[in-house]
Amino acid sequence: MALRNLLAAMHMFWPDGCARVREIDRKSPGFWNKCIDEFLRYYTYDPRFSTESEARASILAHMRDNLRRTLADDRERTDARIVEAAGTTYVDHRPLYMKPGVWSRLAEYWVSEEFKKYSAAGKKARQAVKLPHTSGARSFDRRRRDYMESHDGKLDELVVYKDCHTLKENERKGEWITEDAKLIIERYISICIKKGLDPKETQIHCWIEVVGGVRKNMIPGHPHLRVSDVYESNGHPPRPRKGEGSSGRSTLARLQDDMFMRSRIVMIKGALPGKPGNLLRIAPTKIVGIIATTNLNLLINPLVRNLPLNV
């Protein structure tokens, strides 16, 4: 519900005439802070695990990273509706949660030469990927978060990896997309076991060894982590934050499961003391009520009808 409400806030403040992150940055740079401020009226961060600036930065990163995938899902659903209703266009299928001024720009952009060129380049890049996956437009982090939401906040990296690298077709369902994908996870399990570690958990150092190192300060399979966050200049993991102690959550542990992958860092105001992982949800009508005061009643529907929102 938290991420759905964040997306509702994004729809509420989304500036007309903007179809891409770059356009929002150029035409309405204050958009991101408006969304974060609205979100933090009902949700808060746990100060034991994050500062306010870290929480806001994580929310911002989440919005920016997922905006493209959200729009991609909207376009794919609309493409399916256009096929079913021959002779219609994007303009004819505006979702109730999307403002007319925003949707008209999206409808224009999706049939433009600019978008076709951008889409073709992306398709070519995906075909050149040495380690293809079957996760589609959803990132591995999104898949991890989805798993955690349906398993009481617990993560099993092995299950998520298999879900992202096996085929979904009925006749070949469950088959590895490539032999390399299978070998990578088998080697990861082997290395973890040799080191006495649980492969179901996020063992970043083992993973880096398996994928053959890092690339430009990035860790393949973990886009939100930076190598400089995992290793200090001396090659060792970073020290625990002040007050955490040797038995507390280390900086590495906090980085391994980013803000939106662990429920305890973004909790709804009013959560029970002593249960940081407990998401006590404010009634949806509270946020719906705020949205309704903007006279954008079309935005109420996603929360009331539980329409598919893809943040």
C-alpha cells in the first residue's frame, strides 16, 4: 500500500506535458520534492536505520528508477487494449488515474520518431546482453521486494534468481534461459557453502566473486549498490555506523537491502514501538481524502478500486 500511495502522489503532482524523467527535470524540477513531502505526511523512516536525508534520497531514487517501468507497463496494457478495440489509439484509452494533460503527452510521445528510435536502441542493447534474464521490465530489486512482501519480509535470493532467469512459457516453463545463468547460481551456492554462509541471504562479496568482479563501480544484479559502498579504499567492508556496534546492522547490511526492499526503514507513522518491521497501514481513505481535495477525483480510483499500479 505504501508504494501504491507514493504512485498516487506522483500521479497527482505529475506536470502536464511531461512524458519522460528528463522532461520533468527540465520543466518541473520541484515535482520530486512535492511527491516526497506528500508521502512523508503519512509515512516515516526509522531513525535507527536511516537519517532523514538518506530516507528522502532513497525515495527519490525509487521514484526515478521506477517511473520508466511504470510507464512501460501503462503502454503495454494500452497496446493490448488497442489490439482488442481495432481503430482506437492511445488517446482513447486514458486510465482513470492519469491526468488528461499527462496522458495526451504520453500518447503523442509513444507514436513519435523519438520514442521509436529510443525503443529500437533499447531492444538492440537487450539483445547484446551476455546474461539475458526473464524479469521483463521489472528490475531484480523489484522482484526481491515482491517476494519479501508475500513472505513476511523474508528474502530468498535463490528463488528470486530462478524466477528472473527461467522461462515462463508453458511448454518450457522452468527451464533456464541460458546455461550460464544456471552455472552462475550453482557457483554462488557453492562459494557460500564453502564459506559457511547462507546462500538464500544476500551475500554481496560472494556474488561479486561469482560474476567476475565489478563494472564501473557497479555490481551486476544489484543496481542500487555501489562498490565504493561495499568496500573501503583498503579493500575491507566499511565499518559499522556509530551506535550500531559490532553486533548491530552494518553499513553493508543496510546497503544490501535498500529502503524499499525492507519494511522497517519506511514505516507508517503510528507503528507499534518495538516492532520496526510492522507496517501498520493508515486507512487508504486518509490518503484518498487528501487526493480528493485537489479536485483530481480521477486519482481516487486506483486506491479505491485497487487498479494495477506498478511502482
